[in-house]
Amino acid sequence: MLSPDRIKHMAEQWLEGSPLKGATDEMKMMASSHFQQWLANANLVTRDEFDAQCAVLERTHIRLQELEQQLEQLQQQIQND
């Protein structure tokens, strides 16, 4: 999950590029607050977290293939006995 500091930073970046540049400070604060709330509720992950989970999934997939091969070999041994 994104840290609160990261969410705040993203909201600040969004606000800088938004058409709200001429808005009052109160409007900017409300828009930023809503954007931060949306980001927090969006259940996003960082790229590092995503890459780490992809690596875990790849290792799991390889291990599953190995276990399937072992199972097939054991089944053949049982049938041959």
C-alpha cells in the first residue's frame, strides 16, 4: 500500500498540474483532500511492491511445474509396479 506521505506527495503533484492553479487556498485544500482520500481508497501498490509480487508469483509457478512433474513421475512408477 502507498504510505500517507507518498499519497500526500502525489496529491501535491496532481494539484500543481491541475486547472485549480487560480483557485482559492480553501478550494485547493479541499481538492487535495478529496484526491488523497481517493488514492487511499483506491488500494494501489507501489511499483516495487508489484515487482516483488511478480517475482514471488514466478517462483511459485516454477515450483508448481516441478511438483507436477514429480507427481507425474510418481504416478508412472506406481503404474509400472
